[in-house]
Amino acid sequence: MRNKLIAVVSAILFMAAGCSAGSASGTGGGDSGPSLKIVEPADGASVGAPFTVRVEASESLGTQATGKHHIHLWLDDNPNDYQVVEADHVQVESGRLPPGQHVIHASLRNANHSAAGAEAQETIAVTSRGAPAPAASSNPPDDGGGYGY
């Protein structure tokens, strides 16, 4: 009877050790998914228009044709008036963006524009208005209600 008990306990300990070894390798349940951070401008910064937005993403960024991820970047509550960013930085030509407090939103996207599961936002203060910029070809059509970035 004692031998059976030792065998059962040994088997349980062996199985438990095997389960914990899988998690330590990084392939277990410890993967937190993709990440995204706006590193410039800093949260609460004052900027003049135009200004540069720089991001750090855990995934490689590139063009849709390469199959790499990209960023959808928009200001305030205008998620349908986004700019596609295929690198770690972009200059925001905010021609119609009025001076004052604004929120920069960034969303990591798959090549097909579906959400990849990482988003970031920062609040900034725009101190001056730049000249209106022509709409970029990667932006959705401008219906007159956006900020022209």
C-alpha cells in the first residue's frame, strides 16, 4: 500500500513539474499580447502644430503589402478620421486643429486593419494652429468634419 501511495505522489509531482516548466519557457499562459506606447509627445506636453508623434510597438510596423502591423492614429473622439502610420513616427499636420487640450489615440492594427489588441492615448495641449494641409491619400475621405491630419 505504501508503495502505491509513493507512486501516486511521485506521478503528481512529476506532472506538476512538467506543467510549470512549460510556462517558464514563455510559451505558456504568460504571454500578455502586443503592446503599444506613445513616447512623443509626452502625456501633458504642450506642442505647436505641426508636431511629431512617435510610438513604440511590440510588433514590427510596415506597409499593408508586407503583411506587417501598422497604427491608426486619430485625435479626440474621431476614430473614423484616422491616419495610417506604417513606421514608428509621423508628423501630424493639424491644419484645422484648434489650440487647446486634445487627446492623441493610437491603435495597433493588423495588415487588414483589424484591431491587434493594443491601444494607447496621451493628452496634449496644442499651442498654435498650423496652416491647413492637403489630405493624405491614406486617410479616409474628408467630410469636412475632421482636423485635416
